[in-house]
Amino acid sequence: MNSLKKSNRDRYQRGKYHNPYFSHEKHFWPWKTIVVAICTPALVVVGLCFLFSHQAFQIETVSVFGLRQTSKIDFESQVNAYLDSRSLLFFHKSNMFLFNKDELNIQLTKNLSLANVEIDNYDKGIKIKIEERTSNYLWRSGSKTYVVDLDGLIVREMSPSSLNESSLLLFVDLNESEINIGSNVLTKEEILDISNFHKQIGELGITFTQTNINRVAGKWMSLVTSNGYEVYFDASGDIETQVAHLKTLLDQKLIDPASIEYVDLRFGEQIYYK
């Protein structure tokens, strides 16, 4: 008995003694849990990559309705720029799941002369219905040209390629002022008065290439006629009287329009020309 106690005591001291009534459980790494924890996110990432990059989920066609005055080149470049832009770092917004019609709507309205935009998805394409702003003028300041609506508001910058296609009337800012999109360069009243002057000048058979505006020199304006001479006028004055004076001057057969350098109609009954 003593020898048994001595043996157990020695085993206990050597760390080899185990109480038979309290067995120790063996601990194993939870391999299944680890595998599931690793594989599940990996499968999710692979699945998302497949959805975001596979050709089957790409927008292939863009249908546009209502495009009349806006340049087709400018419109397509804006849509393509959005579809080619990055999303989630590695993918493009041309993917049907990453495409956001509200974002495209904002971009088109901001950069083009559009009053309203409606965008709908269908199959593997998008359909865009637009309502254009009524714009009859271009505004050139320095080397840049912009679209101006009938309220005198700068709508967007005109690209050189679309500028060649445009038939809109041209205003030239001789002061080359800094231009901000959304700012007013003319008042609505000035637009109406200038349009009236343009119309009545046209009725006299006079064609012109541009309207010059110089705010610094006292808000004077002038038309550059196709014959090369300028007609200075006061948009806030009596347009009918000014046009009548011009007609009287040109009706004088002794004056050759080709020899005129300028005609100034801004001083009431006094007409100055050179």
C-alpha cells in the first residue's frame, strides 16, 4: 500500500499523474470554422467580381430621344465619360449593377443645355429622354465659347468640334471677363431688346456675324455686319428709332455700305458714321 502511494506521489511530482475521475478534454483547432470563415468572404468577393465585370451585365446600348439643338458629339461624350468612370476602384459604371441613373442625370444637366432628363433601364441598355433649354446664343470670352440661354444664363462650355456645327448667334465679350457656369452675362430684358434689334436689322436686309459687348466702356454694343462695318446701338433705348435712322442713312445712294467703317446710333437724333 505504501509502495502504491509512493508510486502515485512520484508520478504526480513528474506530472504524469491523472485523476481518473476528472479526465482532461483534448482541444483541437476548429478547422471547419476557419475554412468557412475564409471561404465565405472569398466566395462573396469572387461572386461580386463576376457580377461587376462580366460582359453579360454590361450596358451595351444607349437610346436618346429629344436631341435637337444639343450637339450629338457633346451628348455622347458626356454619357461615355460617365459609363467609363470608375466605381469601387476596379470596375466601371457601365455595369448594370453599378450604373446610377441619378448620377448620370446630374452630370448631363450640369454640363449640357438641358432643362429635364429622364433615364430608364431596359434589358442591356438605357433610354434617355431629354428636354433641351431654349438657347439662341453663344458667348465668347477670350479663347472659350459658351452656350447662353434666353435668360442670359451661361449653361455650359462649347467644345471646339461642336462649335463648328453650331448656327447660334454669337456674342463676343470684348472685356474677356471670367466666366462661371450658371452665372448671368446678360439680363432677360437685354436679351429681348437685342433680339428685337437683330430682327429689325434683318428686315433691312443687313446680315451680321456677331454682336460685340463692352461693359467697361459704358455697356455699349455693336453688330459686326457681313460687309465689315460695325453698327453701335443702345439696347436699352428706342430700338425702332435707331433702326429707322440706320435705314435713312443707308437709303442715301451717295453712301456705299462697303466704304463705311462704323455707324453709331446711340445718340438720339444724331447719327454718326465714318
